[in-house]
Amino acid sequence: VWPEIRTGMSATTTGIYFQPRQFRSGEPRVRARRPDELYPERFYWNLAADAGLRVAAVDQPLTPAYPNGSAVELAEWGTHDRVGFEAGPEDGTARRIIGHHGRSPVWECDRINDGTARGKDRLLTDIEEGLDKKTSLLTELVASSDWDLFTAVFSEAHCGGHHFWPPGGDVDGIIKDIYAPLDRAVGDVVAAAGPDATVIVYSSHGMSPIDRGQALVADVLERMGYVHGNPQRRRLAAAVPGWLRGPIRRLVGTAALQRAGLTYDRPLGDPETLAVPLPNSRHGAIRLSLAGRDPGGVLEPGSDAYHRVFAQITDAFRGLRTVEGDHRAVQNVVVIDDALGIDRHPDLPDLIVRFRRDLGVFTACRSPDLGTIEITPRDHRTGEHGTPGAIWATGPAIPAETSLQDARTIDIAPTVLALLGLPVPGWVDGAPTTGIG
């Protein structure tokens, strides 16, 4: 989502599908994308700043600074997956405002919510306090200069949705505690920008109850004999609190943890490994060991063995049934070559397993061939990325009753550039939204 928003380039072009940790073709292990691999020179706010406009970019998630860029950046202020990228330039006004308001109290949502009632209450309190601080910071900063472009992210809904989404579907509580205050905060920032400002508010996705299906992928592949692993070791690793995993990974190294079988993901390169599970947020993702693409690749693309593995994996997941209720667990299995064509980016997963979202949280699944597989949660989340998002726009450049229903994530960057009167580069996959600008 974030790479598409900030560049207008599709994941099918960049191959960035899970920025925190993913495979790159030709490499044996997952890793985080380096800053230079994320195209910071193509972020829409950096393009605007390079064109000589006065630009501020605040709290953009998973986003590195642009070396020698001129946009004022307040990086990784709060609530969303902090990755430790070096911050961009902050002018004197920005430094003063940050010094006055301080940082968000929310650094790691999964660490604060430790599964206890006290931890959950603390997280809600910290989100509320952080939202108040961010609103004050943004309203002061947006009024501090005659900005040509001011872009900011409220990721409190992301943290709140993961940890406070009601499994039973009664959303009144989360609306009252998180979404209503967030709505007021957006209104305050819009008001501070003044009546002549053109405003776009974009929610990339909604939330829905978590199902935990993705946690099945590694065990299924192991039981099929496609990847070497030790479920007991992985369950032991899953018991480690979320706030400890980062320091352990930095101390020991991801490669060592993978070799020891203490991570969800597995390295490629073993001649007996035919497929590996991939870190992903909502759906299960799988990468095959392909000759010519992956180190030690085993399967020759287009061969009988290649097609047989696809079919066997698809059948295995389609055959999963929930232990409780005996429901079919998987909605469908998507072969990426079939969906995007054989010329799609090679870094993308080869298969996507879409689990059903209408059954609530899975606790265990079974099939005649694989037996019973129990799911071990790695966190205390109740919600996961789900329903489509929404877009709103207002201002002098927005005609009344303009329809924005066809707007896509990759259209945000080119729409902003068009509103600023800047050219849309040829490498952008999106297009300015019809009716804006």
C-alpha cells in the first residue's frame, strides 16, 4: 500500500508486496527493502519539492528520507511499524513544533498490547493521547507556512483496527473510541489549512475480524514435504513476545534464525525445498524454488514437476476444513502467473492463498491427507486489513458532486501532481483521478 501511494507505481511493476520482509529474486532469504530500493526520488512530495514547491511530509509510514531532498519531513512520528529509516530534513519551525509537542507515546502497538486487560487499556489511552498530540502538531505546522503541499498520515486507525476490532461485529466501541476522535482530528487539520485549500483524504483499506489463516501456510508446506521445518521450534518462537523479536533478530540475525527454523519464513537454496511460505499481512503467500530465478532453484518453469507442485499445493489448501464447524477454510488459491501474466515481476509471490473471512478466528484446520494443524497466534490482534477503503476530496479544484468511485491507490500520487500543475512522469502506473484538477 505505502509504496503505491507515495509513487503511483503498482506492486506488479516494483515487486514490492510486503516491504518489511520479502524475497528479491536471486537472493536466498527474505529481507527488508533498502532505502535506495524504495524509489525515494519518485515520492510525490519529493517530486514537488524538487520542482521548487514548499512541501511538508509528516509521519509517512515505512518511508525513507530522500538524500539531499528539500521537503520538510517529520518521519516515523508514531503508531505505524517503525523501521528506523534516517529522518529527512527538518527546518527550524518543524524542530520547534516537535520539541513543543513531543513524540507519540505509541511506538509499537503489538508491544503495548501484551494480551492483558491492562495492556489493552494502556494502548487505547496511548492512541488517544498520541492522536491529540498529532492533531496539535499538524494544525500548528500546517498554519506555520504557506505550503504548496502538506501531506500527513493518521495511522491511529491502523493500530486501533488491529487491536480493537470487535470479533463479534459490534463496531460501536471502536467508532466511539478511535474513529470518531480521528474524524474530528482530520476536521481540525482541514480547518487549519484554511478555506482555500484543496484537500484529499484517503483511506487505503478498511478492517475486518482477523482469521489467522495465514499462520497455516508453513505447517501445510512442511507436512507436504515441500519445505524442511520444525513446527515445535516455530511454536516456541511464536511464544516469544512481539517486543522481544526485533532485538533478538538484530542480535542473532535473520539468517541464523531462519536456518534454525525459528521464523515463519524459510530460506531457499536447499535442493529438497520446493516451496516456502512468505511473510504477508492478510493472505497466505508462497514462493516456489524456480530454476533460473532462485538460488539453488529446483523446479524448471513449465515442466511437469512445476505444474504438479502447483496442483498439489492448490488441492492441499482447498481441502482444508476448520475443526470447529467443519467449514471449508480457503476461499480460493490464486496463481499469480494466471492473474498477472508470465511477465509479471519475479519478486511477487507465485501463489496467494485467500482464506475465508466469514468464519471468525481459526483455531485449527484438518484434512484427510495432512491431519490436524493448530494455529499459534504471534500477537494479540483481533482485526486485519480487509474491506475496500474510501476517498474524499474538497476545495476549489474539486467540482461539486464529482464521483471518485474509480480512484485507486496508484492514482493518489499522479492526482496530487496534477493538482499542483506538475507533469506526471511516464513511469507512473496510475493516472489523475477523473474530475479532479
